[in-house]
Amino acid sequence: MNAILGFGFLALGLSASVLGAIGGTYALASNRLYLLKTVRQWVGLVVAAAIGAFTVMEVALFQRDYEIAYVAAIGSNETPALFNFAALWSSLEGSLLLWMLILGLYTAAVSWKFRGRVADPLVGWAIVIMLVVCAFFFAMLVGPANPFVTAEVPAGFNGPGPNPLLQNHILMAFHPPVLYLGYVGFTVPFAFATAALITGRVGEGWLLETRRWTVASWGFLTTGIMLGAWWSYEVLGWGGYWAWDPVENASLLPWLTGTAYLHSVMVQERRGMLRVWNLSLLCASFSLTILATFLTRSGVVESVHAFSDGPVGPWILTFFAVIAVGSVGLIAWRGDELRSPGAIDSPLSREASFLANNLLFGALAFVILLGTVFPLIAEAWNDTRLTIGRPYFDSLGRPIGLVLLFLMAAAPVLPWRKASAELLSVRLRWPAVAAVSAMALALLLGGRGFYPVITFGLGGFAGGAALRQVVLATKRQGWRGFVGRTNGGMIVHLGVVALAVGMAASESYKSDRTLRLDVGQTVTVENHEYTYLEPGLEETDRSIRVFAQIQIDGDDIYAPSSVVFLQAGSRPVATPSVRSSFTEDLYLVLDAVPDREADAIRLRIIRRPMVSWLWAGGALMALGTLLALFPGRRRRGTEAVSALVGEPEDTASTSGDVAENDSDGDREGDAGDSEKSESDLAELGESTVVTSSG
């Protein structure tokens, strides 16, 4: 019954998305815009079908309905409820079900958000494009990745349960859904960007429609990547958090292009520039999420993050090619209309720094993309298996990362159009002090090496600039100084600084020792005492856990272990135990299970300084994203300008978002950013006119 009902929902979703896309296209092409009202009804069926299929699979998992082949492959009578729920996305077909659910919810949210503009061609085309994407994923679920295929199982059958690595930590219940919210969320700005190209409304209007959708998607993707790094650190037992794995790289690529877009879009809103850049970045971000789907689900790469070989690879690769070629074609078609009305006046300006920022993010994305796909191309071309590892990515990525840290400090203090030397000397004074202080403190504490020390200095420089911005904003506005895109962005910058410093310290100054210990033996490693107290054994119907009790510095006891999940029939899974602090992590891994006769263990001890700064940085980035979603203080005179250009009241309030205080309190009377009200109004009027023309 579950198999029939689930497949019925998938067939309904495919039919509704195809008919909705065809109906919407006909209404728009024939200019019968009143017919677009019916598209919302098709969207309702799409989201209902997605929710229905997802719910049926979850019910089948909890009922242990092993007549469904997917449940038989990943289900188990012993799997706890939380991991049984999360088991749905532990393999190929179920992960696509989760993707389809999130895509359906995003499509319904867009339809509801713009319900009052149902006859607007821009909104109509955006929803049609989202329905086309829905149709593609439903087609895969109905066809090669059908999760409701039935199977014959013997009486009393008990499944193996999820992959042992995916039921060994609670983070697996949260990491994939949050990551997918980021991946799928980029469909919304992509749909509006494509709709703007189709309709010819390539001004700034579509940017306003998608700003918060893009920020939210970027925030989810950021959080998902950080949760994945944390899971890798806590579960895999290798003492690291980022291995430049192809699937990890695939998630980083749309993050890089999305980050570049969030910076350069401010230039277009303020000056009407970088239109081609922004459209290209959005199309690239969405295309790269499809590429990430291909790498994860096609079986072309071997990774702990990837699924086994599946039949969907050609489908996804074809869809990726269609998206990439179609996007390039649309941008080329509208080339004349995309010419920017403004130009960069000086290299010492905020818009110039954002352009440099874009070039660097693009270069870093290219380096990572080349290192990720070149081995696949080489293998397909002449059957040669190549491995591109950490040395390639580190050697090319580090210099770009350092320059990006420098730009993080410079961009917030630069004014629009042009900066004077006097202005920069005033605004960079405290960030420079922070940079020198950070480097001096690092050297005093024993820091050595060019890259880590310069990272600490540039981190202090960027952190000082961001803190200066936030302090000035809060002095003027109180707690609202933390709210708004610009000040939320400064909190994100502080998170990036913490992340960069944590990575530099933990990678440059880590140590790794493997020791043989007998019961009662104490060893000293880098000023810490480790005492092996005794072995332990825990047996349940689900697993056998062998652990060793290790006391650190005569204080707390930690228990690294090795777990065997009985139904999975797998080899032991090493589960580390970590003592974390602000300054360092002591990471214990049971390298070999306790010898039942000699009671001896092989213990791996990894010391990583400042790893907790990574998780703190990730939390700050998530907080900054949340703050950026709220409107900040708006400049006076916005309504007057809107009235001058004849803008309706609701549009005027949206344009106020465009004029959101870019410096958020950074008005100290120094030349450059303390523009006279007349020039502010003139520039805002220019931006508003451009928006309304779109």
C-alpha cells in the first residue's frame, strides 16, 4: 500500500509541475496573464505531492515496510527513532525525496509571497522556471531513482540499517537538511534572474525581489557546510574537518559564487553596475548546486559523503549542461541591455574593492573546480586515475585567501566613488593597530611560519575593521546597530576571521602521536598527562562498543571507542573523544581495540590548537546572516525621492531597502562618506530610477 501511494504522489507531482509549467508558459507567451492564476493551483498540487511522498516514505520506515526495496536497504528493527527518521536521506533515492520536498516548499513560498502580483510577467516566469526544475526532479524520482520500487523479502527479514557512519552522531539528522535548504534555495534567485532576462527587465527590480531569499539560502549553505565539517571532525576519527574531498569541494563552489554575488549586488543596487557579473554569478551558483548533485549521486567519485553508483548521473549532467548553456545564451541575448550606466571612478572605492573581491572569489572557485573535475575528465579521456590532494589546493588557495582577508578589512572603510588619503588614514588606524597587535601576540605565544602569522595579522586587520563598523553603528543606533544587511555582514566578517584564524592555528601547529599503553600506564605528551585507566565493553541489540577510559591531567575521563553495528555487519567504526577548550583540542582515537589478554591499547593523540574558533566562527556567520535578513535603518529622504520619481508607496518602501544605510553609523564627519544630503538624494534618485526602469 505504501509503495502504491508513494508512487502515486510522485506521479501527481510530475503531472502537476509539467502542466503548470506548460500552462504558465502559454499564458505568458500569449499575453493572457489572467490565466496565471491557475498556476498557483498547480503549485499547490506540487507541494502537496512532495509532502505526501516524503511522508509515505517516513511512515514506511517506521512501519519497517520491507516490501519497499529502499526500506529493506536502509531500514532496521534496531535503529533508534531519530536515526530511523534521518535514514530517509542516507541513500540516493531518499536524498532526492528530501531535495524535492524542500524544492516544493520553496516553490509554494514564492507563489504565496507574490500572490498579489499573479499577473506580473516577472513573477510568472520565475514560478514557471521553478516548476520546470520541480518537473526534472520529479521525473528522476518517477524514473531512474524511484524510491517506491517493491522487493520480495523472506519472513522475519531485518534490514541492515543506515550506513554506520550515518547513525553514529546526531549531526546527521541536521547536516543534510540544512545543506539542502541552501542548495535548493538558490533556485529562487536563479528563477528571478532568468525571468528578468526573458522579460528584458534587467534593471535592479528583480534584485529587490530576491535579496532576502539569496541571503537566507547562503546562510543555510554556510551553516550546512559548517555542520558537515563538525560531523567529519566528531565522527570520522582522523582529527580533521576538511579534506578537500570532491564532494566537500562541490558544496564550497556555490558558496564561493554566492558570496561573491552578495558583495557585488550592492554595487548594482547603489551604482547600477556589474549587471552581467551578478546574473552570471547567480546562474553559476545554481548550476554548481546541480554539479554538486551530480558528483554526490552519480558514483563518479569515491567519498564518504557520496552515494554509490546510481542511474541518475546522465540525467543530472544533462540538466547541468542545459542550465549552463541556457544561462549563457540568455545573458548574451540581453547583452546590449545589460550595459552598466555607471563606471568605477577610482580604484580606492568600495565598488572597486567589491570588483576585486569578485575576481578573487571567481579565481578561487576556478582553482577548486579544476582540482575537483580534472581527475574525472582525465579518467574519462584516457582511463588514467589521478589524485589531486591538499598540496594543490593549499598552495593555490592560501594566497587568494590572504588577499581576501585584506579586502575584508579595506572594503568596509572605503566610501563609494572615491577615497582620500586622509580618510583612509583615519579609518584604517584602529584596524592597523589590531593587525600589529595580533601578529605581536602570536609571535610572543610562540607562533612561527609565514602563512599562519600573516593570517593572524590580516585576521586582526579585518576583525578590527568589522568591529569598528559595528561599534560606530551601535553608538548611533543602540541595539539596532547590529541589525541590517551591512552590520549583519560585519558580524559575518567576524565569523570568517575567527574561522581563518582557527584554521591557520589548527593546521600549522597540530601534533599527532600514536602510543601503546597498558592499563594504569601514564604518559606525558606536550605538557599533558594521559593515564589509561581500564577498558570497557557495552553490548546492545544494535551494537557492540569497546572503549578505553583515558584520564587527562588527572582530571576528567574520556572514552574513545570502537563501535560495531551488528545489522550492518561492518568493520569497527572508530569514535573519537575530544577535550575542547578555547585554546586547544585534545583528540583521542582508539587506534586498535583493547587486547583482551594484555589489556593494551594503541591510542592516537592529536593536539589541534584553536579548533573551537572554527565552530564559534560558524555560529557568528549564522548569527550575522540572521541579522542581515532584517531591515536596517533607512536614510531619510527615501520617501521624498520616491515621490519625485512617481514611485508607488509599496515600491518606495522596497527602495528604502536599497538605500539601507551602507555605512550604518559610519558618519564621523571625515571627507568621503559624509556626503551632503543633496548628493545622497541624487545618487538615491539614480538608483531608484534604474530600479523602476527594470
